[in-house]
Amino acid sequence: MDKLIDAAGLEIDPKKYTELVRSFAKLEVADVPRVSIYQPPLDVAMQKSIKGYQYWFHRQLDYRQLEKQ
């Protein structure tokens, strides 16, 4: 892959450049392992008197914004 990338970096002919890029892209698809990312469902339930819930990307409940009215 390094040789293909280096060659593409120096190529001035657009057709040859495209061929080189496609060839190392195909190599990447075939040889690089894939990691599946699984996020289990997350349910949050609270009383109507609780306000301030915020969704966070890390999917953990952050109590700092919660307040009881």
C-alpha cells in the first residue's frame, strides 16, 4: 500500500492517478479489518417533576443538570 500511495503522490497523469488511488482503496477494503460498533439500547425514564435531562454522546446519565421542580 505504501508503494501505491507514494506513486500516486508523484503521478501527474489524472488517469494513472485515479487507477493508483482505486487500487490502494481496493486493497484497503480487502485487507483492513473492520470493527463493528454496537451500542445497546438506552432507555431513560423519570418523573414529570424532574427537568434538565440532556443526552450525552457517551450514553451515560449526567446528573449535574437534573433538577426537581
